[in-house]
Amino acid sequence: MSKRETDYIKFLNNLSEILSKKISPFNTILAIKKLFKSYLKIEKSDFIIWDNDNFRLNEIGDLKVSRNIKRNYQMNMLYANIAMSDGGSFYLNEEEFPCIFNESDFYNIKNSIAEENIIVYPLISNGDLFGIIDLRIGDQNIEEEFFRVINIASKLIAGAIINYILNEQMEISLNFYKAMKDIAKIIESQYELSYIIPLIGEMIDRFMSAHLIYIFIYKEGRYNLVWPNACKDQQVYRLLETLSPGRDYVLSANSRIAALPIEKEEGILGAVVAYSNIEKLSQKDIDYLVQLTRQSGLTIQRANMYAEVLKYATMDALTGLNNRRQFEMRLKQEVSNSKRNNKPLCCMMLDVDYFKKVNDTYGHAAGDCVLKQVSDVIKREIREYDIACRYGGEEFFIILPQTLIKEAVLVAQRLRKIIEESKMDIQSAGVDDIRYINVTVSIGVCEFDSSMTGDMFVQKADKALYEAKTSGRNRVIVASLN
């Protein structure tokens, strides 16, 4: 057996081994390139697949091809002079590039390679062309066995790529249904639009990670951006003005921006906008967005209905503490009881430090995890007859009946210290590679005086909290009685 024949066998054995490993497409392609160079003396090899919907040559994994490519395909000769570079993509129409190659052409190519010494091999699945292998063979002498080996290799590689594509499509489908399910589940813990909209934005953005996502609410005759913080492109706002009820979406002239209405029974509630900086939005992307937007609309409408019902409830849905309405009722009762029976009464207002940074860095779902766990600490550390409520956002209020100020300060310091030392588990928020974060709280404490009203009692605690935050955070400040 000649060295050449031995190299052919080693090449195919090693190729089979590489394709059987579970490594990324990028690393797989790099390994195959090395095999081509080591055993077949191929100077350079490129692998390209396309989207069959529009014959757009695309990348495999992280490999890309240039937009500016000189094409000189000769349909029967199977060779081309292609100037490759990094980044972008290029287009072929059906007339310029045949959809099926005849295998016999591989064996008639020997005298047709031309000066460039480039061979283009098709990647075929079920009779359909879905890509090419571009080989630069250099000055070496080519024999018929070489083409047989490359023919076998192209079929192995085609099979591996198709498996990768099918697995990727399956993963996308699973992620899509997870996103739909997660959006539907938001109302299990949240009913306020100010919390729901950012959560929906993050979920859609996570699924459509290749594009920018914006969420708008339609109010007082205009679209107001609610997630993320900024959108400066006027094309987006002009496109929003063309939305109408009953229409699934509108596209910009260059097909890079799609606006989709979030509908309610009597009209448009808001809109989801997807913006691609790289290329046109595909029909698959738009179809996914249509369904995600519809689910978002249903979720928001249900949340609005539940919010109406919860106006008459007593518990905050996220934290399990008393809600604001229940707090106001209990505050009146405790202030009245303190005045009537001349009993001591204290309160504290607690705020999570830099909570906006938590939301901006890790997402609102992580912020919700933090609020739940801070609430759990509060419930665990106060007495059964103390009254804790979620006052609003990341603020909590605790009423301490029959409590002197020095006792209230001890409770506040204990809460502050426990929260500072606690690891907040945000694993359920799906933040990559991060499970625990640390937060601190600032607390304002106030002692009730019979000359105060309930509102004054709250205001003094709020003022002490403000002083705690402006003087460095992660501290307890007692309100002045003056």
C-alpha cells in the first residue's frame, strides 16, 4: 500500500472519529480543515451552508463568508475562483448555482481544474443541495482515488451538518415553547405592568438573542418605550405609527425591523419591536415573534383582570407579605390602639440598596428572587403579631406594636446584618454561570408619638430611610422626633 493510499485511509478514519464527537461546529470544522491539510495536502478549505428559502449562503457555527465574492461557477466543471474573507454573507440565485450535482462529474473534473486549482464539492441531503465545500488543492497531482475519497468525505460531512442543523432546530423549538410557557406563568407572581413588561421583554430578548427587542405601551395616543431604557432610532417610531388592530406585524422597507401589536379587546395595548443590525429578519423569526407577542398580550390582559380582583385582597402576590392596601388598614388600627391604650409603637421602612442595578445586571426575574428572599428573612425574624408589608417596588414597611425604640433598632440591625450575610439564590432566573449574589438594605426606624398622625409616622420613617441611603447605605437610622 502506497503512502498516498495510507493517508486516504487515515483521513477517512480520523474524519469519522471527529464527526462522532460532541464538540462545537466551529471546533469540528477546524479539526476537519487540519485533516484536509495533513493527509490530503489541501492548502485551504471552506465550508458553507445556505438557507434554502432564499439561497443565502450562510455560516456553519462561527464561520462566515464575505459579501464581496467573485463568482465564476462553471456548472459542469465544478470549480470556481472564490475570494474568501471573514464576516458577512453572499447571495446566489438558482440560475447561477445548480441545485443538484451529478456524481459522475466528480470523476470528469481532473482536466477541468484550471489555473486556480480550486474544487467546489456539493453538500447534499435527500437530493437537495444545502451547501458547498471549497477546496484549494495547490500544485499537487490529482488522481481519481482523490476524488473518491473527497466524495465519501463530503457525504459524511453533509450528514453531520444535517444532524447539527436538526438538533439546533429542535433546541430552538424547545426554547420557544419554554419562552411561551414562562410568559404565561408570569401572572403567578406578578400583576403590575411595571414589573410584567420588563419580564416579558427579557424573555423575548433571551429567545431572540440575535436581534434587539423593544417593548412599548400605547398610552394617550403615542407609543411609550418601557423596555429597555432607550431607543433612539426614529425608524422604529415611524414604523409603530403604521400598526393597526388585527394586523400581525408590519415590516420596514429593508425588512430589518418588525413591529408587532400587543392587542387587547378594545384595541392596541402596546407593541413588540424586533430590530436586526445585521440582515433581514427571516420569516421564521417573524412567526416566532407573532406567537410570543400574542402570548404576551394574553398574559397582560389576564394580569390586568387579576389586578382588579387583587385590589380587594390583602396579600402581595410576589412576596406573600401584606399588600399596600392591607398595610394602610393595619396602620390605622395600630395608631389608634397606641393612642387609646398609651402603648409604645414603632415602625421601620426598609429598602434594598442598588436594586435597579440588580435588575439591570441580572434581569427582573433575578430581582424578583431577591425580593422574595428578603421577604423570607423579614417573615422569619419578626414576631407573629408584627405587621410586615411590601410597601412598593423594593421597599418594605414593618409595624412593630408594643415595641420601644431601642428594641426596634435591635430588630432593624438584626435584619440588616442577616440580609447582608445572606446569599441570594437567583438560579431560577436563568442567569448564566451565576447562582448567588449579595445585597444590602438601608432601614429607617421611627417611634410613634401621640401627636402624630399615621401619615406623619410613615413620613418620618421614610425620611430616616432616605438619610440612611444618602449617608452610605447598609445602615439603620432613627428618625428625629423634631
